[in-house]
Amino acid sequence: MISKKEALVNYIHLEESVTISYPNDNGTAPKKAAGKKYTVEEAVETIGFGRFHILLLCIMGSTSVAEAMEIMLLAVISPVIRCEWLLEEWQVAMVTTMVFLGFMAFSGVWGYLADKHGRWKILLISTVWSTYYSGVTSFAHTYGWFVFLRSMVGSGVAGHSQGFILMTEFMPSKYRGRILPLGQIFWLTGSTIEILLAYLIVPTLGWRWLVRISTIPSIILLLVFKCIPESARYSVSVGNTQSAKQTLNYIAKMNRSSLPQGTLIETQTAKRGSIFDLVDSEYRRTTLQCWFIWLGTAFAYYGLVLTSSELLENNVVCGSPENANLYNSLETCHCKMFEAADYQTMVISTLGEFLFVPFSPFVIETLGRCRSLALTMGASGFFFLLLNICTSRALLTVLLFILRALVSANFIIIYIYTAEVYPTNIRSFGLGSCSSMARIGAMIAPFIAQVLLATWPIIALCLFSGVCLICSVLAFTLPIETKGRAMQEIKPSSDEQ
């Protein structure tokens, strides 16, 4: 009897699906746990948060570093290319517009392909795409080629959102609201690094070397992507249960944890997402409200970035100097390069986005996604109205600093909400479509912040405020709250198809 018990104990090192059974008092064996089944959601929750998720945050979060550097690059080299090719103001603005046009055109495409072929593959392809075209941009010798190549960079960068999708799908529910907002730190880091690099490189080596050096983070990312596997949720949604099981075993081993007892549920292969899934009766209201919120979020964020420098340098709300017209006419004939004070202003403004990061996990987890977004959107609209008051430069800087934190928080919350609200088979496509709408807001913002603000500052600032307040109402009335909600694996209606 003793030898039999010792033999049974040795089976503890077998695979988790094998369960040790001791006879009951009546001599019959209980039901084996091998008959039990578990979902990916249950496996993720059982494994818990650990070393794998820290590695995931560092690698996938770093895609935001690369994206932020590519976007901020446009701001820091605009004066240089204007001087080199003797560009008009509208031609300089066209560079930014074309980048966001490429971003908008490809966001939905990358999302659709990610739902069909996998998040990891599309993230890899889009990163290679953006890195290649960014490097080639440094060899552009005409304005036309520069605009075209930068629009190709924007098209590739649009696929970087798959890194956020991977983080969302691997993260346990109780940690999504706490950890995902920390990804904003990577965006801020990339923006700050690009400004500092521009300050050091542009006056000495020129803008072409700045572009080349700015691709280094993307190249490093390509080398470490192999450390992160394909999403287990995606693998199950396409019927590849074996790959999902291997991925979950890998995560459990790295976290020094274990999977639930039993076997992974094999779900029916779901139909890939389409625009019709986003606007059917189940998700129509959510999708339409999210689209406008995303548009308004990008409109306010990029509008504030452009408005900040205009208000700090010219203070159009308090009136322009008498020689402003003469000054502006001279600026169209002569180059004005960024000085040390300009770089300092850009850094201070960017650092304002760090203000909300320490508080975002608490706010999001306490109030929920919808009410948190309604609060930050409403506060953004209020502070945009305060900018209409003529005040000192010091107080204006404080207002802009706080407002930068609020518009940044809007992006954090709506990213988390959108990734959580859609099921796996349409998650990437849903986020991609929302991201495309955001680029429309980003393309409109320069015309309000740089054209309308110069002539009618009150109207421009009230327009930014009005959009934020509308988005606040839409966020508060979103039909689905995702706080503490399990991520949906497959769209329910797809089971019937």
C-alpha cells in the first residue's frame, strides 16, 4: 500500500492535464480533472501577473517610443525643411496632413489583417514598413519625395497599435486598468528623446542624420519581437488551440505559475471582423460614439500641441504686437530655426503629460472607463475655455501644463476601453477603424490651431472646448462599461453564422 502511494505521488511532475486520483473509502475513483475545460480568459486570470507581463509591457510599450519619435520628428524638422526647400506655410503643414492621411488610410487595413492573420505578424510587418520608409526619407532631395515617403511612414506606424492589442489580450482583467495606462510613459519618453536629439543633432549633423538615428529604436524592436508570442486569444479564435496552449504554457513557466486543470476549450472558428460587424445592432451605438470620441480626442490633443507654442510665443488672446504684420511678412522671406528656448518650451509642454500617469490607474479602476473618460473630457473642455482669459505667461504655462495632462489622459482611457469592448475576432479591426477616425481629427486640428487661432482665437478655443464637452457626454452615455468585465472571445452573433 505504501509503494502504491509513492508511485502515485511521482505523477505530480506530469503535464497539468493529468490528475492524481486516490480511491475513495468505497473503493471507487472520483471523476478526473481531465474532463474539465477552461477558456483562455480563465487561463490568463489563473496565471496572473508576472515576469512575462513586465517583459510584454517593455517591448510592446516601446512601439509607442518609435511611434512618438516619428510623429514628433515632423515638428522638430519643419523649420529646417522650410529653409532648405524654401517652402510656404501651407506646404510645411501639408507634410503633417499627408502623414496622418496615410495613418488614417491604413489603420483599418492593418486592423482587418491582424484579425485575419494575427497581431504579431502585422505588428512585425508594419514596423519593418515604417522603419524602411523612415530611413529612405533621409535621402529625399525634393519636397515631393519627402512628402510621399513620410506618408508611407505614417501608413506603417498605423500598425503599431497591434502592440497595445497584444498587451490588452495578455493582461489579467484586474491589472488592465492599472498597467495599461503606464504605456503612456513610453510615448512621452519617445517624444522627449526626439526633442533632445533634434537639439543635439540638427545644428551639427543636419536633419537627415536625425531621421536616420530616429530609426534605431524600431530596429532594436525588430530584434526583440521574437520574445513575445502570438496572442492566445487570437489563436483560439481561428481554431489553433495547440498554439494557444503552447503560448499559455510559455507564459505560465515564465511567471512561475500554472494553468488551470483540464484542457483548453476549442471554440468554433469565428468569422473575421468587417465593417458590418461594427455597425450591426449589437455594437452600432458603441461604435458610432467611439468614432466621434476618437476624432475629438485626437482633435483636442494635436490641436493643443500646436496651440501651446502659438499662445506661449505670441499670446494671441491678449492681442498681437503692433509690428506683428511686419514680423509675419518677414518670416515668409527668411528662415527661423528653433532656438534653445523653443526646444525647452517643447520639453516642458511634453512633460505635462506625465501629470496624470500616477493617478490614472486609481481613477480608471474606481470610476470605470466611461465615467473616467467623461470626467477628463469635461475637464479638458473647461480648461480650453480658461485659455480665453488674458493672463500672465506663468499662469498660462500652468494651464497648458494641466490641459496637456488631461488630453493625454483622454487617449489613455479611450484606448483601453476600445480594446476591451470588442470581442477577439473584431478587436483589431474595431481599434483600427477608431484610430482612422482619430486621424481625421488630427488633420483638421492644424487648420484650427494655426489658421483660425491667429485671426479669431476665441472661436478657435471655444471650438476645441465644444468638441471636448460633446465627447464627455458621449463617453458618459456609452452603453457598455468594461471595468471588471471579461474580454469577449468571439462575437456572440458569429456563433450563429
